[in-house]
Amino acid sequence: MSGVRRLAEGENVVVDVRPHWWYLAGPIAVLAAVIAGAVAALVESAPGWAKWLVVAALGISALWLVARYLRWTTTRLIVTSSRIIERKGILGRSGREIPLAALTDIGYHQSIFERLIGTGDVVIESAGRDGREVFSDIPHPAAVHNEIYAQMQPGRPGPDGAVASPSIPEQIDQLDQLRRRGVLTDEEFARKKAELLDRL
């Protein structure tokens, strides 16, 4: 089920993912280690204080896993045909939205290990006030990157069925709409407009 309650007319959800399972690896590993320690303590007939210590460690590690799991289930990265949305929070909820039209750059990063398990970071830069944004622990970040990039190519079908990129006047008009909505400052709008006009 999509985490977007309301979509604009003509808007479609193209990506809707939770963090990669690796997000849960830390608390699972700690809980497994504590359980192994508890078994060893029982086998070796450890003193009473050690057993109570193991019980406390079991409780703390189990609570950590439950809290991390709840955070995992309530965190989503959603890409629609017009914006990127992040939603997270268990009791208190928070979110952020970035219009695709405001993006100036998009990339992704994976270490060798992250490539092996299929996770990584998606990094975007926008012309708004937030600047650089990093979305961590994203499953298959290259695929998410490609999907965002594909949605950043608005246009209209040409006579041969190909999609044409918007003209420079159309791009300036899109930037002006972002400025009116407060996504871009006047200075950012002027700078981007000058860059586009230089291409004429």
C-alpha cells in the first residue's frame, strides 16, 4: 500500500520502498550474540549475578530490535511522477517532499559490501533551500536512481512517438512556478534562468 494519501491529478507512484533489510542487521546480530551468551552461561552454571546480567542484556537487545523494526516498517521512500517523498516515524511522524522539477543533480553511492547485498545511498541535490539530501539504506539504489532520472525527463510525444524535452521557455516557466510556491528563492530563480538563457 502506498504511503501517499493524496496524489495530484495525473500523478503516479513509480517507487515505494522501505529501507533495506541490512537496516535490521545490527540489532539482530547483537540479540543473537546475547542469546549465545545466555546459553553458555546456563551450560557453564554461571553465578547468579551473571545470569541477571544476561537477562538484562536480553531485554535491552530485544527492545532495540523491536524499536528498529517499528522504525523500519514506518519508513518509506516514495517516488511519484512529480516528487520525491520520505515518510518516517513511529509515534511522531515526519516527512519531506522534493519536487522533481527542483532537482539539479542525482546520484547514488555503494561500497563493495553494499553492492553485494544490494543496498546503498541515493544522493540528490535540489535548487531549494535544503540543498543536498542523502537517502540511506535504499534497496537497489541504482534502480531507484534510474527511475528518478526517468521521471525527471518531462516532455511530450513527438510525431515519431519519441518524447521531446521541454523547451527553454517552458523550463523557465516551470522554475517560475517553483519560485511562486516558495521552493526557489528569487536569487536561485535568477541564477537558473540565466543559465538557461545562456544556452540560447
